[in-house]
Amino acid sequence: MLELDLTLTAEEALAICLERGLAVTSERELAGSPGSKHWHLSRPGHAGTLELSERDSRASVKVHSRREGTWAPRLARELAARHPDEEPTLVERPAVEVMFTRAAADAQPEITRAWTELEDRVGSLRGRKFYGTFDPRTEEYRACVQVREGDDAGALGLELGTLPGGRFARVRLRGEPPDVYRMILPSFQALARRAVGDDTRPSLEFYRRHDVIELLLPVR
């Protein structure tokens, strides 16, 4: 049996699991531990069960040897290696001129399509700076690339726009794709609980490297 303590909260670990497509199959208190929480999570269509517990404000995961499947021990170790979101850093950013494609909906298949279309139209990605944006007023996601000298958005079949500058709360995500991409939504949700956002500007994802993403929440 594998049992590991987490530095994440149970809420953060549960959000990551749900973002990975896991389903809660049971939720209850631990026997003899009033106020505790205990979840069983499974991956639909696959064998294996991950147990997540919270007791005395401490979280842990457990995988029984007969319920490992092909994924549960790996995910348990990943959760144990994760640390709570770093303290947000307040940064001032200039406005950035970009070319972009739109996702027809704020849903992963459409977001993936928008990125594929952008990268195909741009061609070489070397030296390029890429951003994702989400506008809470319109619920629109855009895949963006910063404009550089010689770019012709019209010839590439892309739209032109400007990412607003100003003050942002920033945290960094580190990890290998595609797993790091699944951390974006729960991390933005955690960031929004820590800072007073400004919903007149879009939130930004800055792809600093293939394995480092800066999340930028506009703040007042």
C-alpha cells in the first residue's frame, strides 16, 4: 500500500484530480474522526482507486496494492511532490501587441484547436512569445503570439489585438506538458481566492518556456 502526506490542501488536490478527469465515487467522514473528509476517486473506464483524506487540516493520499490500476500510484506521487501555490507576486506589465485566434468556447477542445491553428499559421515558433487570455466578461479564450517586426497578421490569417498592461498578481507553474496545462484552471482559481481581481481586463497565461507558465491575474 502507498500512503503519502500532501503539502497541498485537500481542496487543491481534489481540484487537480477533477481537472484530470477523475470522478468522485464516494465521499464520507473517516471512521472515528469527526469533521474529517475522505474521498474515493476513480478514472472512468479504467481500473484503480485513489483515496484522498483530510484530517486535522492535513491532507494525504492512499493507494491500496490491489487498486493501483496503471495510473493511481503515479498520480499519488505527483500530488505529494506538488507544493501549494507560491505567494503571488505583484508585477506591473506593459501592454503587448499580439496576433491571435479565438476559441469558439471556453472548453478544452476549442482551446486546443485555437492553439493548433495559431501555431500552424505562424510557422516557426523559435523566439516567439506566446500568451493565452481569458476575458470573464465575454467568456472568450484567445491563443496569442506577440507581434514582432515584419509580421503581417492579415497575410497569416490572424487578428490583431493588444493585451492590456497594468498591475497583475503572478504565480508560476512548472511541469512537463501536457500535465502542466491541467494545472492552469485550479491554479487560477486558487489565485483568485488570494487577490482582488479586476474583471475589466483578461487574465493571462505567459508561456515562458515549454515547462514554465506564468499565470497573471489582473488586480486593482
